[in-house]
Amino acid sequence: MGTLLLEITRGLFGITVLIGFCWLLSEKRKAVDWRLVITGVVMQFILAALILKVPFVSSAIGLVSKFFVKVLAFSHDGAQFVFGPNLVDNSFGAVIAFQVLPSIIFFSALSAMLYHIGLLQIIVYGIAWIMKRTMRLSGAESLASAANIFVGQTEAPLIVRPYISGMTRSEIMCLMTGGMATIAGGVLVAYIAMLGGDSIEQREIFGKHLLTASLLSAPAAVLIAKILIPQTEAARDEMRINKETISTNIFEAATEGTTQGLKLAFNVGAVLLVFTALISMGNYVTEEWIGEWFGLNAWVTDLTAGEFKGFTLQFVFAMLFAPVAWLIGIDNQNLLLVGQLLGEKTVLNEFIAYASLGEMIQTKEITNANSIVIVTYALCGFANFASMGIQIGGIGTIAPDQRPTLAKLALRSLIGGTVACLMTGAIAGIFLV
């Protein structure tokens, strides 16, 4: 009982520290709407309690998770037909190349079809309506926040395209932070494959947690955004989804979705290749040169009891982010490894971090079940430095007049999205103890 209370207290302390950190960075501290902040935190706790503790709600999310796992199975069949079983079912690298990336293409096509028939818009509108009523948001930011649960940070703004030019700084901040704090459905399928391995049961478990993370991070992104840039200007209350579509029928929608998915898959594959190579190059400098010259490699090995073999970038990430890992409830034995993952996610991207987590699970470097789940939640967002450029370019194309505001708020949105994901991890940790 004492340990249980201690872990819950640590989680609540972590959430308080994260909110306090954002308040210190707030543009107008006195203007922060604490009613909205409290409502957002309460919404997260209610959602977490319903999904993780109430059987029928948990079962409903489980069914959705099974749908995503089934999508993986369908894309696996397609990949086997194109590439053959010897390539598809081989090493971890082959799984990424011939299972994970094809799943992105297939789900992108499926999402485009769901958008064309209007089903995705109905779900987004329902969630937006709830957020608007409970958190007193404008119509546009409610829709954008809800859309970010299902689609990426460049696709969600399309749903509120007509409103973006007239958005206030606070609304733009909410739009950007929501994009940073959540992930797209296509990559969610990919992460399920990376974390769940070949086990259908494990894939369904991770699918459930990743879906829950996206749902919990939506209100977290809103409350953090409203702390960093409080709403002090009047905003439009109208809430109407942009129904503009470039496809004339469902088959054209599938084709367009396939094309977009292909671009995303190639982009993900290229990013993994380049950043893995850059990490290798950086480690050559830090470990082979600096580590050897100054005797730091032996020091790191002794300090970490062999967990890290030299003065690598992963070790630097681990040391910088280990205190953050402790704040969100990570087991003391896994602080450095989770710190490494948090650093990879922020400095590089979440795909690299999930790839590292998948390998750590396979090699049993991380065995604490709670730590694995908490970091799964904490990594579930697009908050990284590359996303700053993606948002400025993507949203700036839709509303060129807002480009200066987007550029000024980019770093704050990165901080906000990171904190929102960490809060989601801490809240999940509280319900796991």
C-alpha cells in the first residue's frame, strides 16, 4: 500500500511540475484560464479511468485495436504478394521495410476512403462537440483537436481550412500543439507492428495503449497550449467541418490515399535510414574520438553498470532525460534507457524512438511492464524538431498570412506537444500501479 501511494504521488507530482513548467513559459501568466486547465486534466483522468478500468469501455477500445491489427494483417498479405514471404518475414529490419512501411500505405488509402464517404468527419465532429462544450473552445480549435486524434499534423488543418486565416494566436497555438501531441492513424498501425512483434495478442495490447494515448493527449494538448498562449481575443464560435475533397468517387479516393501513403512511407523509410546513419556517425565522433581520447568510455560503462558501452549520443540523451523519465513514473532501473528514448523522440523523431523501444523489448533490455506501457504513451506524438518545419510549411501553405505566427510559435508548440505526451504517460502510469 505504501509503494502504491508513493507511485501515485510521484505521478501527480510529475503532472504538477509539467504544468508549472509551462506556466513559467506562458506568454501571459495572469491570463491563464485555470478552469480550462483543470477541466482538461479531469478529462484526461476520466478518459483514462474509463478506458483502462471500466470493462465495457476497455472492450470497445480493444475492438478498435483489433481492427487496426486486422489492417496490419491485410497489409501483410499484400506485402507478401509483392515481396514474397522470405523478405517480409525475416529480420527486424525486414519487418520495418516490408511490413511496417506497406501498412502505412494501406491505411492511408483506407483513411481516404473513410473520409470520402464522410464517416471520419462524423466521428471527428462528435469528439469536437464534446471538447467544445466541456473546455469552452472555439469551433475551429475543437475540430482541429479532434481531427488530430485520427490524422496527421498536416492533414488535420485541412478540416478547418476556411478558419485558419482568421484564427487568433491562441487558436493557432492550439492547432499546432495538437498536431505535435498526437499521431496519424497510418503511423499508429506501423508502431503497433514495431512494438507487438509477431504476436497478435501483443499487437492488440499495444494498439489499445496507442489509441488511448491519442485520445488522452488531445485534451492535454489543449490545456498546455492555453497555458503557453492564453486566449485573450474573441474567437469565432462556429463549428463546421470543411467537406472539400479532391476525389470524385471512392475508387479515386483510394488511389489518392495510396499515393499520399506512398509518399509518407518513403519519407518514413528515408528518415529512418538517414537518422540512423547520422546517429552512427555521431557515435563515431563521441565514442571513438572524444570517448577514447578523454577516457570517457570506461567511465560511462562503470557509471551505468554496463548498460551503455561508451560515450554515445544515446548516453547523452539518457542523462538529459532521465529526470523527466522519473517524473512520469518510470521504474528506477529503466530511467536511463527510457531517458534515451525520450531524447531520441524529441531530437530525432518518434519513429526512431519506437524502433529503439521495439528492439529493447525484443532483447529484454526493458522488462518492467509498467515502464514499457508508460513510455509507449509518452512517445506517442509528433513533437520533434523536424515537425516545426513540417507545420510551418504545411499549415503555411493553407494560410500564407499566418506563416509569421506559425514561425514564432513553432518552438512553443514543440514544448507544448512534448509536455502533453509526458502528461499522458504520467496519467497512464497512475492507473497502472
